[in-house]
Amino acid sequence: MKEKSADVIVVGAGIVGLAMAYHSAKKGKKVVVIERSQQAQGASIRNFGLIWPIGQPGGPLLDRALRSRSTWLEVAGEAGIWLNQNGSLQLAHHQDEWDIINEFYDTNSNERFQIEIVAADKAKQLSPGTRTAGLKGGLLSSTECSLDPREAISKLPGYLEKKYGVEMVFGTAVTQIAKDRVATADITWRAEKIFVCSGADFETLFPETFQQSGITKCKLQMMRTGTQPHAWKVGPSLCAGLTLLHYGAFKDCKSLPALQSRAQTDMPDLIKWGIHVLVSQNGNGELVLGDSHEYGLSLSPFDREEINELIMSYLGTFFEAPNMAINERWHGVYPKLAGKTEFVARVSDHTTIVNGLSGAGMTLSFGLAEELTNTL
């Protein structure tokens, strides 16, 4: 068996692994990324592609999200990745939603959140797809960005190879990690630091740690339309009332229980399937729509059309577009750790597991990786 060496080995070429490779290589380290598939196929390419600081509570997580955003702007420009700094617009069609938005603004209107309250007519100007019937207004945030995760995850490896000399090893499974050694079928790698950033590899290489971690899995269902005609643009990425129940940024709002109560009474099926609806648009003019949240360690490989219909029905209460015909349906599965935004475990002097970003990988990975590589 061949033996090779590197300063840093990263297992997994999803967004967490690529972020770890990026920050390690920026520090002058010789980095090797080992990915079991020919290209990452997991949650990293199955999401909206949203960089979403507005969802993070003020404090360390917001700081991490904003640092990630800054890195994305730099990397996307250098790597030729389409990225739109289009912001986000949180719509309110009910008084309880409007109360939360105004409370959040009163508490958090500062240079870090970069938010403003907009009236209904301004919301329609910002996004022509906004339904104005019953609309009270919205919360406009300038920090959110959109990209196509399929393009980003495809182009980042080549960028890392070309600019930083990162060696990408695709189509290769890691079979064992012991001390400072990473074994594959035909090569044993030696490295001072090893970061395990793939959920599948985490489960198989460190089953006891995985079992004790408390990590479960979350399945989300998503859809994508065809290209919108006549270069029609959605404007800011859109969301509505149920999103206020989903993100940690709003959890301390005193007006939140009123919305929680109404949602349980009026929308029990949406609550049952963890549905909150976002609308983003990629560089091809296609709309990306979703999503739902089903939790468990053994999730069905089959999608429920009932969930897709619920998503589209709720979407219709606040949004319309010229082309709403669905071209693609898919689901993604990501690791979820209740009450936390990441799982970081140092299992030996050489090996650290980085996992469980709970669906916020695009938003938080670059910032988290920067923190974890500060001591390299």
C-alpha cells in the first residue's frame, strides 16, 4: 500500500469540508480532501443555496454568518460562481406576524442586521411576485445572498486546487482513521490534522461517537420551476409568516406565541410536516421552492406529494410568478442536533469531527471553519 502525507486531511467535499480545506490552505498548509463520491451528492447540493444571516440570533452565530458571507463574496468572485446579493423580504399578512416583525426591528435595528420595515406598496415594488391582498408590510434585510449550490459545490474544488494547491481525491472511500493515519483502499495518508466532515463517514468510522452525539436527521422536500419568462426577477428572496417560527433570530420575540397558537389551530398539517416556505431564484431564472422538515434516524426514501401540495398551497397565499410549473422535485437529508448549530468533537489529538450544521451549511460553514482552523 502506498503512503503519502499532508498537513491536513479533510474527509468529505460538501460545503463543510470545502470550507475547512479553504481556511486550512489559506494558512499555507498542504491540504488533501477525500470524497467517497465523484462529487458531493448530499445536503450541500440539495438546498436553496441561500446565505441567510437574518435567520441567526444576534451574537456569535450572527457574527459567524456575516464572516461566512464575506468569504463567499470573495470566493465566488474568484471562482466564477454566480452569487446574487439580493437580500431577503419577510412578508406579514397577519397582525401577529406584523407584531413580530416590528418587535424584531425595534430590538435589532443596527448595522449588523441591516434591516428596515417596508410598507405593503414598497414590498410589491421590491418583489413583483408579492401578493398584496391583506399584506401589512415586510422586513427587508440586505445581508442575504443567493447562489446555485449545484454550481458552487461543482466549482469550489477546482478553485481550491488552482489557487491553493489543495489535492482533491474523488471516488475514494476512507476505510479507517487511526492516530495520524487515514486509510483508503490503496493509499494510507499521514496528517497532523484530520477533519471528518461527511455524515456518512462519521457514522461508519466513529459509530460510538455518532451514537452518543444525539444527532438525528432531517429530510426536506423541495421543488424548482423552469426559467421565468422575459427575464422576470423575484427580487429579494421571499418568505412569510411560518418562517418566523423556524429561525432562531425570532425565538425571543414576546409576540411569537400568538403566531404559534394560530398556526397550530389554523395550519396543523403545515406544522406537522415542519413546513415553512422560502422562494429563491438562481442565475438561470429558475425559482427554488420549499421546504419541509421530517426528523428521525430512518427516513423514508419516498417523497410525499401531500407535502409538496401543502408547500405550494401556502406559497400561493403570498406569492405568484409568471411560470409556476414545476420541473424538478427532490429531497435532501441533513444532520440535525437539537438545540445546537454544529457538532464538533475532537476524538483524538489528530482527528476532529465537524458535522451537524442543521441545514445552515451555506450560511455558517466558512465562519465555523475559520474558527476551527485558527490554531493551525
